[in-house]
Amino acid sequence: MRHPYRKKHDLKYERLFCAVLLWALLLVTMAGCGSFQDVVPEANHLETVPGEEENLIVVGFSQLGSESVWRTANSESIQGALTRENGFFLEFNNARQKQENQIKAIRGFISQRVDYILFSPATESGWETVLQEAKEAGIPVILVDRKASLEDDSLYTAWVGSDMVSEGEKAGIWLEDYLKEEGREEEEINIVVLQGTVGSSAQLERTKGFQNIAREHPNWHILKQEPADFTTAKGKEVMEAFLMTYSDIDVVISQNDDMTFGALQAMEEEGITTGVDGEVILISFDAVREALELVSQGVINVDIECNPEQGAYILEILRKLENGETVDKENIVEEKVFTKENVDEYLETRTY
């Protein structure tokens, strides 16, 4: 349901006025600062302001960035769901992995009087002030993919994403079973971990989930956990440092596929093999198509899915809210665990 204390047509005129004003400011800025391409934020759609006759539901979305294949697929899923054909106008903002950019974008959405705000938090903390501003403006907030650590959970309406503690536990359970099958359950197992961005839900929760299982195995030794920021370049850099420090690594855990690609480059350059017939057991997260192909080839032992296709879930939540229905606070997407034994049946239909 739209905000009951504001008249619908007044709200639409206010939004249109704000958008036109912002457009005019951008044109002024263009004259002094270079080309239009340099001024307009990535995919913010100001050039397609909805007309009064369209009666669209306006949604502001601050996406964390475009740091990985997974993130791009997540953006495309949401953009594909919140279309004009489905009754929505989506104001998309790329925060380029910076919390300050997200806070600025959210305040911009509030000033534009959007109907809903979506965002994927760069870190879990530091959101209370801006979300309180959204609440006071009467704008429901939906968290996407990642969570925010808030004392007052009324500052957001719903969260859509993965159970990342469960993902970490799935990785630990798989390793437990695999070592048993290989007759290595009593061996001393040395593990290194490439973590995601420090303070992000994925980094915190996947680490916690895996450690829930690892603490049951005193012969598992986590030699080092190092953040690699979910990027291929940083993944390679961190893996190179691991290899310079440790000569007896049994297991590499990488908290997303992009870091895994970098880690593989580093190991290949040192002549280290991974996977089903390799020297090092390799565990990855996300399950993008390129990584699943490596699972099929036996290069990655297991890939724990983190499903980016969250657009349909968000669309359903927004439609329920528009109809005045209650929605679940937490909405967990379905996910799988991929190994060489089952991956081929999913490869052909993988869209990201």
C-alpha cells in the first residue's frame, strides 16, 4: 500500500518535479564538467522519467556494485522483474562497493519521494541514521542479498537473500563427508580461507557456518583467513601470499567464485593442481556458470550455490505490500550444492 498520509496525485507530481529538477541540475553540470556520460551515474534512468499517465510504482535500488559475475546477475534479475510492463519504474544506482555512496543514494531516493527503497548493504553496520530517515519519510525499505545489523528491525520491511551461515555449514559438511570417503578423516588437514569483504554478511556468515563444523574436528587447522574483497585480482594476490607462507596446504576455501578464479591462477603458476585428482581440495561459493564448468572438469571440488536470481522474490513482496498484505521479514532463496556428480544436469540452463 502506498503511503496513506500522502495523496497519490500530489506524490506523483512531487516525484516528477524532483526528477525534472535533478535533470536540470545535471544539464547545468554538463556545461562545466564535460560530457553527459561523465555526469550521469551508471544506469540511473533519469532520462526516462515516468509520465503522469503511467501510474508506475517508483523503486530506488542502491546495488552494492558490479564487482563479480554474481553481482551482475543479481542486478539483471531485479531489473528484469521491476519493469514498466510489471508496473514499476526502477531508479538504479551502482554504489561501487562504497557505503558512503549507498547512504548518499538512499538519501537521494528519500528526497525524490520514491515508493520503495531496495539496497544491498556494503557492510552490516552503520545504517541506523539513514534508515531512520527513510522510516520517517514513510518509505518501506527492503534489504537485498546482504543484511544490516540493526537494534530496531522496524527500520526495514523485509530481507531477501541467502542463508549464508547454512552455506558455510554446507561447505564444512561436504568436506567432512569427502575426507571420510577418501579415508582421510583422521589426517591433519591444513586449510586456508579467502574471505570476502570484511564486515559483509557473506564474509561474516560463511565464516561462522564453516567454523560451526570445523570446531568439531580438532585435526582441521585453519592456517590463515585473509580478505580478498570478492575480486579475481585480489584473490590471486592473497593466494600467492598463502603459497609463499605455507607449503602444506590441503584445502583452499574461497568465499566466492571470482576469488576462486584468482586463486586458481596463482596455484597454476606454481604448478599446483586442484580438484578431484589434484593436490589441493578446492571449495568455492556462488556457483556461476564459469565456476560450474570447472566443477564439471574436476578442477573445483564443490561449489555452494548463492542464488542471485532474487528479482521474482522482490516482485512478489512489492505486489503484496501494494495490496496491503503482510510479508515475511526474512525471505530465503532456494540453493543447491554442486559437485562433479550432479553439476552437468544444471549447466545447460545456467543463465549467469
